[in-house]
Amino acid sequence: MSVLSPLTYVLTYQRFLDNIEPDERVYHADDPGICLRAALRAWQAVRVEARGWGS
């Protein structure tokens, strides 16, 4: 998974959240954070591989 994929999804999802009714936000409010954590994990994996620690 690319690091940019989850980050792009976060931006798209935040736009979605910005435009839905307040009553619906409670069901989706944690989703951008989940995607940010996925981006962080992907970035950390890339750094590990680049340093040769993953082999």
C-alpha cells in the first residue's frame, strides 16, 4: 500500500464528513483517524525497508 493512498482517502473522507448532517457524523468521525494511522504504518514500513531492516 502506498503512503499516499490513505492520505488521499483521509482528505476525501473529511470532505464527506464536512458535508453530512451533524447527526450522521458520530458514525463516521473516527474514520479519518483510522486512515491516518494506516498512512503512518505504511510510511514506517517504507522506512524500515529502505534501511534494510525488513529483510
